[in-house]
Amino acid sequence: MGETYEAAGVDIAAGEEAVQRIKDKVRSTFRPEVIGDIGGFGGLFSFANHRYRHPVLVSSTDGVGTKALIAQAADRFDTIGVDLVAMCVDDLVCQGAEPLFFLDYIAVGKLDPDHIEQLVEGVAEGCRQAGCALIGGEMAEHPGAMEPGEFDLVGFAVGVAERDQLITGDHVKPGDVVIGLPSPGIRSNGYSLARKALLESAGRSLDGPAFEGAHHTLAEELLVPSVIYAPAILALIKQVDVRAVAHITGGGLAGNLTRVLPKGLDVTVDPRTWEEPRIFAEIRHAGDISDGEMRKVFNLGIGMVVVVPADEAYRAIDILRSHGPRAVEIGRVHKGTGAVHFG
């Protein structure tokens, strides 16, 4: 008998079972604009252009980085899909775009329908939180390239904004207020350094306590799903003059705030205005990492920032808090050279 695809490591039957398991989860994300069902060669989305005068499509793609290795080691796959959606849709909303639809790509060493079901449930939960439809995706089995249990997640999101309402940062002015939206965990950036410090340098166990006195494990702490800020930001821009939005990912506060600052303006941030999650102190101590390096790599407890006029700051904070995030003023804009300072 000759060679077979299954003998080469690809299980078509397992893939078909996984598709059947995820259908209802995917359908739970559908918006009225979704046409048809899953299983076609392309996802169909009927764009409601009558809602817009001059619509601009905004797109973003991202992954979950080496946070996937924590999920793999902890054998927990149910939340990391939320991280994937957050990384994409929270980029879209920085330009004022409403997330419309999402596609995912899941690569595995050995296709396990249980793992796929958990991964897609996380993606679907993220889409439900963001208000966008999961209209397509791909799962690929890569024997030889990846070991059984290994996986990677990549996502792609599309949103829409009115052209004359795009948020660009061009209208930021001296005296504007910088508002921070808290992040209870690391989100999906800096995990290579976190893993090296905690697991390699300090020899910590994922099954051990997250920190002294904690009632949850280090794995649970490192797998805290990312907050999805898009709905709160969309609610805010309908009521307040939002001049800039920055998603705090790789590069930290300084690296991402400078992306939305016009030339000749600086921001001074006061780290005392929010509480830094304990996990960052653990990473800092375990790896003997400098404050400058920590600020360059991690969000340190602020996952998103918005810049608004000073006279609208209190109202903006109230609106954001009414939609969940415990927003707080963390800094001010002033004349400078395009830098972020920590006061």
C-alpha cells in the first residue's frame, strides 16, 4: 500500500471534525451584513455604504507572539483568541474605525479538534466583545515544521471610518490631556523578555503562584486576556473631540505615543497616576531589568491612550468609565521635539 496524507501527518478527518465544532461559535459573531454561512471559499460581507458619506476601509493584521508558547505550556487555549482580536481591532480604532469583520489563521503541528475548538471560541469571544463578525479563517496542519501541541495564531481585521472623521493626531495641541485606559495584564507584547526573565533566569514554574501571596498561578497571570478597548473608544469619539488614539503594544507608552504626536510637541506622563500590575515588578526583579528597558518593552498597565482637549477631559473619562475601562488622566501635551517624558 502506498503512502497516504494521514501517514505523512495530516489528518483530514480531524480537520473536518474541527470545522463542524466551530460552526456555531463562528455564527454567534455574525452581524446583519454577513451573507451566507461558513464553508465557502471567501467570507461575504455586504457593506452598508448608505451609512457613510465617504467611507474609508481600515485594515490591520497581527498575531499573539510568544504568548502562544505560554498557552501551549499551560495546555490552555481558551483565552488567547481574545488577545488575537484585541491586537487587530484596537489598532483599527486608533484611526476612528469601527471593526466590521475578522479572519483568523491557525497553524498547528498536529490538528486536535479540542484545541481548535478552544482557540476559535476565544477568537469568537473577542469578536463578540468587539462587535465584529468572524467571517472566515484557515486552519493548517504542518507536520515536520511544527511539533504536536505547537500552534500559532494570526488575525486580520477590516473596519470603516468616515474620511473626514479619521483620527490622525494632526490636531493635537499643547495643553491637551492624555488619558490612559488600564490593562490588567501584559496583553500580547514583551513575552519573549517575560519568559526569559521569569522562566529561564529565575527558574519560575508556570504551575507555581504568580507572586508571593497570590491565589492564582503564574500561567493564569501570564494568560490574562487582553482588554478590547474598541467599543469604549468608538463610544467616546461620538461625543468628544478625540484628537489622537494610541494602542500601547510593542514599544511601550513612549514608542506608541510618539506615533501620533505632531512635530514640535511632547508628552509628559506621570506613572504615579495609575497602579502598575504586580506582574511587571516580578519580571523586573527576575531579570534585573532597568526601568528604561521595561518602559520600552511593556505597557506597564496602560493598554490604550486617548488625547483630548483639556476642557473635555473629565467628560471623556466619565464616558470611558461608563463603558468599562477605569480611565485616568496620565499626562499632558506641551511644546517639544516629539518625545515622551516620564515625570
